[in-house]
Amino acid sequence: MDIVTDMKLKYIAVQGAMMLMASFAAVSCIDGNDWDEDSTYNRLFSPTESNVSVSAQATQAEVKWSTVKDAESYIIEISTDSLHNEAAMGGANAIVFGQDGTVTTSPYTLTNLQPDTKYFLRIKSVAAAKAESKWTYLTDKSFKTKTEQIIEHYDVAWSNVILSWPANSAVDHIEVQDDNGQIVQTIMLDASAIRDGAYNVTGLSPISSYQVTLYNGSAKRGVISFTTPAKVPDADKVIYLAPADSINNTLFEELAAEGISSVTVALPAGSTYYNASTVTIPDGLSVNFYGIAGGEQPTLAISLLNISGKHDVLTFENLTITSAGKDADGNDKTAEYFINQSTACEVGSIEFSNCLLEGFTNTPFRLQGSDVKVINQLTYSNCLIFTSNLDKYAVIHVDASSGKGVVNNILLSRTTVAGASKSFIYCNKTDFNSLIIEDCTLSGLSNSGRYFMDCAATNGPSTFIIRNTLLGSLMEGSKGARSKTTPTVDNSYITTDVVFAGNAIAGFNEYDKPETSLFKDPANRDFTIIDSSFDGKKSCGDPRWYYAD
């Protein structure tokens, strides 16, 4: 190669390198915004799916998510229809939040939702300078609002339930289901019921379980479940007391003045009625004190009940009858008795049904004094009787002198009686027809040296039966029965905590452990049977405490 040719080649190489460098320089001077780019790569990030969560109530739901860099606001869409990428925003059953830019921070509360409704949800981030993000969906796609409860109050009677809810609420019908889940009534609400926020559902059966649901369309706005009580006893008049009312002598005197011979006094659930004075039932008047179901038992806390005169029936049903009363100034006052009758009376029947009697420092029931007092029938059915340390008196105490007080027939059925007392039943040298104790659980009764049942050796009932009954304990040194009639005992048990110091009652089966091995917590009045090997676990004692598998 000659010198000229070599120089030409070198010139060409240098010129090519310079052109290549010039082309690189030209490229490096182009602005980044002038790229021919795919705009989909310049959109906002989506909220992270795993960080999107919903906490729902009946008519609103709080949505939380992780905020996105550069996002100025967010759009949240919910729908009762499924949501997916191909679904256009704002469908027929959708609600969109944040199209106006108002959803800017997490969390955000969605409002005006339908209760008991399944909603699908998606969310995206939005900014003016960038394309909006793709949709992010809930991990499980949907959430469900809770069932609303706008039923504010309900009163249950044996054949109906009265519902109340806020006036002019968005509701349109009521559905009634029986305990088998069958719809037994569908009630379309008229304008007056909606305006007043109240309806009386009738046509129910006594002692039956129901669920009543208040609807607006398909949305549940309130649900209650209840069991109707037994039918209210027939009476000339029924008085439904309000919580602010009182049980007083004026109430009964006015009834007597009207010539009323029988009255049912219905006490609303959860109410308490105090009276620091003795309440007297006028001569000739029969009274049923009746606690309406639908909540806590109403409470009767009066100083004393005077039953002087003649009465066909006095009943107490579904009540808590307590010694914890109030005096005239509203201070706490403890009653010694519920009934402590000294003046003459003649009563066909006194019945306590589904009642709790508690706390009386002497006894809930006593006849005393020289006037003639005759109660033909005294019944405790499905009751709890919890006494204090009744050292002076028995749970049922008849000590009228010279036989001037008598209860001809005493029945305790499906009832629990617990607490130390002088005796369980005491009738002072008095004859009467019958004493029947059946399906009962008894614990801690009769003090040392006293009798479980005491009528003196030559007096007492002509018929004396104990059956299907558990006697868990007696106080140490207690005796059995002193009566002219030997009790007949059938399918009944005593624990090792029952040791008769004398006058033993024969015929009990023996459970070879203390009552703490048989009952769940007798010291705290829980007598649930816990020993699965106990032969009488489902046939003996108060049925409410039967062994449950």
C-alpha cells in the first residue's frame, strides 16, 4: 500500500467516527417528553389488593386501602352485581363514590347502603397529570352489610306481639316465622303503620317460638325472636302497666269500686315496681300479676302483700319477686316477707309460676296469728326460690295458733329451692290434705336440729309424696320429716351431703358423692347436672338442670 492510499483510508475512518459521534449527540439532545411512547406505561399504580379491606355495619361500610404515590383521589364502586374489568362503571345496581374527587384519604365510609346485602367492590386511583390506574378488587370480591335492628321495643303477650320502630322509616312488610323456620304470616304495612312506626302482630299461639322480621323490600331492617307465654288467665279487666306506673292501693281500690272481680295486671319486660308500703288486695278481687315476655323478667319489689278477705285466685307469673325494694325516699329497703298474713283470709288458690323469689330475710310465705286463714291451694311451678339464712322461719311457714291457719294443698313442681332455712316446710300442729314435691332440686335446706318438713308427729298432710326430686344437701344436724303421714318417695336421690340426724326419710336412692360432684356450682346456685354416670341425669330434679350431652 502506498502512502497516499493509507492516508485516504485513515481520513475515511476518522470522518466515519465523527459522524457516529454526531448522531449520538443528536439523540441525547431530544427531550424525554418527545418520545413516541405507549401511554399505558404512564398511568398511576393501583391500590395494593392485599391492603384493601372493608368493615361493614348495617347501612354503612368503612373501606381502607394503601395510598398510591401521585394519586390525587380515588374512585370506589360497589354493586349488588358482580364487578369485573369488562363491566362499565356505574351499572344499574351500582353506587360510585369519588367521581367528584372527594375521596382523597383512607379510610373512607360508604353510606346509604342496604342492610343484609352483598356488595361487590373495586377501587382505582386518579390524578390529573397521569392516567387513572386499573381497578383493584377485594381479595374475596365482595362484602355483606349486617342485618339492621331498628325495632326499638316489643311487647309479647300470649297471642300477639306489639312492635315499635322509628316513625316514617323505610319499611314495607313484616314476615313471621315459626320455630321450624316456616313463614306463617306475611303482613304488608299500610301508611298508618309506617307513619306511626308500630304494628300489632296478632294470631300467635301461646307457648310458641317465633321470629319476626321487619323488611324494606328484600332488606332486613329488624329481627326479633321470642316465645309467647302461656295464655293470660281470663279476667274481667286487663291492665297493661307502663314502666312509669306504680302498683299501689289506689289501683286496686278503683277496680273494686268499679265492681271488677278479677284483673290481670300485665307488667312490661324489664320494668321494676317498688312500693315501700303494704299493698292490700281488696276483698272479693282476684288478681293475676303477669310479666310480659320479650326481655328480662319484670320485678315486683313491694314491702308486703296483704291478702285479707276472700279471693278466688291470686297468681304471679313470669316475675322476679325480690326483697330488694325502695323506701319512700328512694333509699334501699330490704323486705322481710312477701306474704306475712295475720288477719283473716280465704283464698282458693295462690300460684307462683315461672318466678324467681329471692332475698327475703324471714320467708316469702307465712301465715300467723289467731284469725282464721285458709288457703286451699299453694303452688310453686317452674320457680326458683333462693333464700337467705332463714333461721326463724321455713320457706313455707304456717304457724297460726291453734290451727287457725292452714294451707290445704301444697304443690312444688319443676322448682329449685336453695338456701339455709329453719325448715323447708313448717306447719304448726296443723292437718291438711296434701304435700307433693315433684321434679324439684333442693339444696342447703333446714338448720341444725330442725326438720326438713315439720308438722309435729300427730299432724300433717294426708298425702305426702316426693318424686323425681334431688335433695343435694341439708345443713349439718338436720332431721328428716315429722308428720303423721310417712312420705312416699319415688325416683328421688340424696347425695352424701344429706345425713338425717333423726326422723330419716326412707326411700331415697343414694348418690355416693357430695353435691359438688353432681352439680356444676351449687354454691353459686348453678345446679346443672355434670355427672354423666348419674342414673337420674335426665329424669330427676328440676328439668332446667338436666344433664346435657
